[in-house]
Amino acid sequence: MRARFLACLAVFSLYLPFPVAGRKSFTLPLKEYVSVIEVMVPLPNNAPANARRLRRKLHVTEYYGKIAIGKPPQLFDVVFDTGSGNIVLPTVKCAEEVCSRHRRYRSQASSTAVQLAYEDDTPLELGQTDRDTTSITYGTGKLTGEYIRDGICFGYGVSKSQVCTSADFLGVIQESKYPFMELPFDGIFGLGLSGLSTGPNFNFVSRLGSNESEIEPVIAVFLRDLGAEEDSEITFGSWRADRIRPGQEMKWLPIPKDEAEDKGYWLVTMRDVYVRGEPLKLCDDVGDGTRCQVALDTGSALSMASPYQIAVLMGAIGLKDDCSNYNQLPTLRFVLDAHAGDSFEIQLRPEDYLERSDEGCAPSFQPLQLPPNLGRMWVLGQSLLRKYYSVYDARRWRVGLALAAHTTARRAPPPTPAPPKAPPSKRELCEDDDHHMQEAPFSLPGCSAFARMGYCKRFPPLAHHYCRLSCMLCQPPKGSKRFAQSAKVSKTSADDGVVIRSGGISMDHSARMRLKPREAGEML
């Protein structure tokens, strides 16, 4: 009888939102950084060959919170991203302005820091100069980092209690100006699986699963309704039942462990997508026994799939160019595999997958050409995760989803500040910065070639930062030969890609504010 009782208790405990005995949990409030990008409106599969592709503005949000590294603690703001696999922080070895504008990690100031020579955790010997580094590309940005191990604590500076563990991370020694220069946070905290990490020891989720960690390998993410008077948060070590809408329950979806670990994403399997009650048959078995896979990505404002799948989806939605049929647009149903042969439906209404404005509607679904090894994979980002509370459980290899409990209190729009008086400033020179374009991490041929290849419109952030003259983004002195030359090469341009049109808005506990220069000083 006792054995049967213990067995039942063990099964029942799988569904409790509490940390395992001896392990701790902590909930961290998140700030928000909002920016505006331009996206292409994907063409439906039945569009004529000469159909005009429209651009629309879309607000994107990044969620970040505070961590403490080392002893004594050094505080950093980091983005928590289930679509990345490394922890990345700038160090004092990076002397460039892009790093100095953020807090930088000082290993010599931490009594618990260990410099690593190689990704297998081999310590760097005193006087040893031979060590490995890793370079990572984020969109049009790139960084290079050395290997370091130190303690990481959650709660320092925001709570009376803290939970801590240790982890290997990349200490940045070099990074590109864009996109890191203007971001209000210091680094990236990857919460993806080991396939996205520099090595097994650099995967934070794996470290949580080790016996050395006092935190259970469970992560829960609550993203606020953008119009609600509430704050976003991330919980380490457990999940919160009060974040689930009353009358709903957590639905557990199995993760294909080996495949998820290999690809690095929190994967679940999808049966199909339904629009107006009709299956799109995007995930029919093609003979290899596979279905569509879905990666849940807290770091992506967009949801993505292959160009073919997005074209079929947009054709079924039937969005008009001027968005005049918004009130007649359908609810989308994504049917996922759940435990014990059950299924779970994600439902997204037009207000969930479209951003409406005076210029029309910007869909959060975008085409993405994935490497063949990822198969028919979808990436579902924040449009889903704002509606559903999500739990990532690497102990039992499952993802939990439930409708989130959002407050009904609405947030008043922030007041429009009076435009400040612009101080007199020195006129910016109209010139190219070939030096920085040609050196690492970009190592590009130079601005003239950059413009001739049509990259001025395809990669506008790089054009604005480095190639203002060749890309005709400024007015040089009259009669300049270089202006005439730049006019010729700039006629060739590319139309694809996401374009950043404005700076961001930093939101501290959901209060909008202007970005300010970071205070001097890099330690607590």
C-alpha cells in the first residue's frame, strides 16, 4: 500500500508548480525595449507574378532583466532568449565605444572567476596566451568572446532573496557597433538547448540540470498584454499557477529530446494549421515519418516558417493590401501534439497576428529560409507567448502552455513629451568610414563596393553608421567628385530585408522613458 501511495504521489508531483525539495526558485521582473522596424507583407500563394510587395511598420519588443555575476556581484541587464544558446557579456578587454557604453565584466574583480582556455572547461594557466574564442552573428551584428566561468545570481538588487548557480559564458572582447551600440541592455542570456551553445558546458539549461545547481531546470515566461497595466516576468526553478487564466489548466507538450538537443530549440510537434475550419495540410507526412516542428522563441517578435508555408498561410488569411477586411479576417488554429496522444490548440485572432495602423496591417508572420537540417520548422514568437503562459521543463522534457491570466486594468498611453530644444551641434561630416568596414568583425571591402552591390537599402543600419556618403545619406560639399560617384552606385539597390526606422523606447517596469547615457562605473 505504501509503495502504491508513493508511486501515485510521484506521478501527481509532475503537475505541481513547485520546486523540487532542496532546490530554489525565483521570479524576476522584466523591463521592455521597444523599437520600430519595417517588414515586408508576405505575398499569398495565389498572388500574380507582378504583385507589388508592401512594407509596413511593426513594433518589436525585447525583454530584459537584472543578473549578478561574480563575487562581489557585478550587475548586468540581459535579454532572456530561448532562441539563443550562450550567455554573452561585454568585458573590459573590449575597449571600443560600443562596449564602453554598457556595463563591462571585470574578471580580476571577482574572486570566483575562472578564465577558460578551451570550451572543454580547461582553465587558463598563469601566463598562458593560447586560448580559443568564439564569434557569433546576430542579424547584421557580430561579436567575439573568450571563455569564462563564474557564479550567476538572480534577485540581487531587486529582492531580499537570491538564487545562484554557476555557468560558463562568453566574455566579449570585440563587437560591431550595430545593433549593440544603442541597446539599453548589456548582454544576452541564452536559454536555448545545447545545440545552439558554444559547447555543452556553456549551455545554461544543462547547467541547471546538474547536481551542482540549486535551481531546478524549469523556466517559465509571462509576457504582459501590451495594453494591460501589468509587468512581464521570468521564473527560474518552477512556474506560477496564478499566471494561468481561471478555468484553464497547464497543457504539457512532449519535446523530442535528442532532436531538440541537437538543433538547440525548444521543439514541439504540430499536426496542422487550420484557417476557417479548413486544414492547410502543411504538416502532412511526406514519407519520412516527420511532422512540422515548432520552436518557441521568447527572443523573437516575429513568427516564421518557410516561404512556401507562409505564402499558403497568407493566401488562406486573405488580407487585403489596405486591411479593409480586418473585421472579417479569420482566427488561426495551430494544433500541436500533447502528452498521451492528446492535442492542444493555439488560437490566434487577427489582433494577435497583425499590427494595425493608419498605413494598413503588418503581419507578425514572416518567411524565413531555414537550413535543410532544421526541416519543416516553424518559429512562434511573442505574438503567441503574450497570449499563452509558457513553461520550459528540461527535467521532464516538455513544454507547458496555458492561456495567461492578464489583468483587465488598461494602461494609459504615456504622455507625449514636449520636444526638447536642440543644442547647437557641430555639423556631421559627410564621409565614409572605410576603416571600420574593412576591419573585424565585418571585414567588408569598403563603402564604394558596399553601395555598388546594392546593400545601401538592404542593410540600412550599416549604411547609416559607416557609408553615409556612398549611400547618398548626406549632402557633401557642392562639386564633390565623390558625391557624383556615389549617385551612380546608389541607383542599384535591394528591396528585401527588415529595415529599422527609429530608435527604441526603454520601459522600466512598463514606464516609458527616453534613453539616457549609461552612468559611469561598471560595478555595484
